[in-house]
Amino acid sequence: MWADTLLILFISVCTALLGEGLTWLMVYRTEKYQKLKSEVERQSKRLEKRKEAHGDSLDKQQKRKIEREEEKLKQNNRDLSLVKMKSMFAIGFAFTALLSMFNNIFDGRVVARLPFLPISWIQGLSHRNLPGDDYYDCSFIFLYILCTMSIRQNTQKLLGFAPSRTASKQGGIFGAPPQAYK
Amino acid sequence: MSTKTKTTEKNGSNGATNLKQPALESVWVRAFKSESEWPDKEEFLDVIYWARQFLGIAVGVLWGLIPLKGFVALLLFALVNAGIVYMYCTSFQKVDEEEYGGAWELTKEGFMTSFAGFLVTWIIFYTGLHSEGFRKDL
């Protein structure tokens, strides 16, 4: 069982690296993405600085200026997510296929023993396709998701591909609406 | 990497501070030194983020070795993780938490990733060291 556990850890490290590698090939290294990313970061920082400098004492003109900048930032964020979207879809499909392949390989196999009893709505995932009703048994998919959650984000951060906090706060890299300034 | 460039940019634009202190020590040195200066907020948040990841893995290994089990272990992880990071920020580095958007912002920085890392290491160590008995019963 432990060999399976370690194998899943290895698989998720490999898929995280492969995913980032493919995204780098298709997105991160393109000039358009780099230009848009630096533009979004620059704008986000400027916007944050401006908001910090003026605080609550905003007059109408400044407010309008900030709103205009926010609009610009939103547009750039939208463009950025569009650039990412196509390749993300391609990678998503490839990884879904890969995941279903691993799912078949580990089908019905207990890959780990959980040191806690998962709450009922997680049991469907942690005990997926496993025989018996010992909910301490862990399925492939649960461990894989956990591994991916931790490894993927850390890899992105290590390689410098994660969006900066300012950009995420100001509008989100995927074009989420900007937060209202407190 | 990108953090270094940010520091240079920040130092470059901060002329007045530059005259007093020509260059800041590396992030590593400042992270382990009490009451360091953090002109770039992102740098400090990065330190918190990586400290959390390390803490998550360390606690996961420890809980797996002991072994601690059940909901209590999860709760204890959350308390240890949030507590140590909060103490590090307020008592060791003595940063103004309001500058970072309040204590909550500092507490949640990288928490989910750290939690996932903790679960993975905890499960792996627990499975490797303490699960054989259960398998024999089956």
C-alpha cells in the first residue's frame, strides 16, 4: 500500500511539472502574455498606491480617475485570461484523459490509510470505487487531489508563474471583479 | 528571482532610505532576524507563505510519527499553524498587521496549500508506519 501512496505522490509531482511545462510552452513564454502580465501588475500596483494615498478622502475627479483605471485593468485581466484559456482547455483535456487512465489503474485499490474519518460529504471522494465500508481507506482520487493541491501551487510559486498578490487583489488574474476599496 | 527584482526596484525608488541603508540584507537573513525591515510587503508575505508550507510538512511528519489521529489532530494542526505564524508576525518580526490588511490576511496566507501539504505528509507517514495492522485484519 505504501508503494502506491508514494507512487501517487510521484505521479502528481510529474503531472504538476508537466502541466507547468506545457503552460510555459503554450502561454507563459509568449510575448503577448508577458506583455499583458507586466501591464496588469503595473496597473494593479499603481491603482493600489493611488487608493492608499488618497484613502477615504476621494473627490469626484479622483474617483472617476480610479474607476477609469479599474476599468482598464479589468479589460487587461480579461485579455490575459483569454490568452490563457485556449491552452488551458487543451491541457485540461489532456489531464482529464490522464486522470481517467490512472483512475482505471488504481480502480478498487486502497492506496492509503487515513488517520482521520472524513466528513460524510468527502467520503464519496475518499472512498470512491473502494470495496467495503471502512471509511478510513483512501482512494486514489482523494490522495491525488490533495497532492495536486499542494504541489501544483508550490511549483507555480517556485517557478514564478503564480500571479502576484496585488494583481489578484485588484482584479484577479482570471478577470474576477475588483474588490471594493475599504 | 522576481522577488529580488522587486527589492531592487523598491530600493531604487526609495532614495531617502537608500542614503541611510544602502542595501537590504537578503530575505533569508531578514526572515530569521527579529524586527527586520520589510519595505516590500510581497516579500514578507512570501516568507509567511513558505514558512507555512514548511510548517505544514513538518507537522504532518510529526503527527504521522506519533501518530496523532482524528479530528483533534486536524484542529491541533490549525491551531499550531495559525498560532506560530501569528506569533512570528507580531512578536518576532513585530510588523503592523493593519499594513497587511489585518490579522486575518496574515493568518490565511498560504493556509490551504499548507493544509493540503500537511494532509499528504500526515497520510503518507501514517500509512507507512502504522497501517500494516489494519491490512492484516482484512
